[in-house]
Amino acid sequence: MESYNLLEAAEREGYLRRVRRGAYVLVDAAGGVRTSLLDLIAALTPKPYLVTAGRALQFHELSDQHFRRVHVLVGTQLRSWSWRGDEVRYSRTDRSLRGASTRTQKTRANIATPERAIADSLAHPKWGVTLTQVIEALNALLARDPACAERLAGEIAAHDSHALARRLGFLVESLAGKDAARPFLPLRGQSKAATPLRTGTPAAGAIDSTWHVQENVDLEALMPPGESHR
């Protein structure tokens, strides 16, 4: 109780700032806080965990959008918390989180690889990354590192989702051609049922014969400037 009173007093005096119950950060002499949100996640989240989706795309400079909601994959469900306008939301997963983070000295947090971040963003549209933003990130990554297509296919194989493999294979082919999309072909599954390009949108539009993907959105309108649907 005495320790709690001391913390409250330090907070009232402006030496500490509360992040959530039992967690505080130091305030510097100028009244600012130098600890980043990612470093706070690293300090407050039990391992293993993985920061993925929009904030990971932003970290890898694959999106110029600032995603206020930060999605963190964990093995056990944890309570969400907010810090300075950003919300940290935990999502439980049964998939292994080991070996899925990128190597970086920019933060102590475990950040998903670009491939994992793109796959998670497309697989979970409710996490706040639009299809347009996924396409922009994928296009930027393919331009930066053409070999990423094989790593992305490996990530999709771990997802064990034929629908996700079809959608990403279709998008990779649309952006970079058939050769780049070849690693996705064995992952399409045997079903002949059409997979909608955008989930949650009425099924309508042409169906690609290779990927069994139904273009239920105007793909040309979603493509980055200078790119066209191949």
C-alpha cells in the first residue's frame, strides 16, 4: 500500500505517467516521455507475441498510414490497453509465433516480418488494413524484394488457408506477373468454388480461371498509380 501511495504521489508531481494499472513510464525534465509504444508493448507483453498487420506494415515502411489500432498476436488472451491515442489490442492465435519476427535494432518489440504482416492483414480485414492498403504494401514489397513472393507463399502455407493463397496468388500475379505468382499455385486447394477477392462484399464479377478468385471489386481502381491489372 505504501508503494502504491508513493507511485500516486510521483504521478501527481509529474515524475511518472500511468500507462495502465501497475505500469508507469518516467517523465523527463522537459515533461516528455521518450518511451515508444512499441517498446511499451515489449515491456508489458509476455513472450511469445508478435506485432502484426497495419502497425507492422508501417514499421517496414510499406504504408504511409498511421494505424492507431495495434494488433498483437499472443498465445493467451490478454486485456487491451491504450496509450496516447493508440490502442493495443491482443488477438489469441494457435499458430506458432516463434521465428515470425523480423530482426531489427529499432525497437525491442517483436515485429512481424513484412510477409507475415501482409498475410495477416489480408486474412483479417477487421484489423483495419483495407484491401487497397494491402495491395499497396504488397506492390512496394515486390518492387523492393522480388524474392519475397516465395517467402510469402511459405507464410501462406503455414496459414493453411486455400482462400488466402488464392487471393494473394491472384494479387501477386496482377502486380508482378505469372512467374512471381508460381509458388502459390500448389496452395490453391481442389475446390472449384469461387473465392471473393474482398470478403464481406456481394459475390459478383468475373472469376479468374487460374485462381478461382471472383473480382467482386474494381481491381483497377485499387491498383497503385502506374500499375495495371495484368
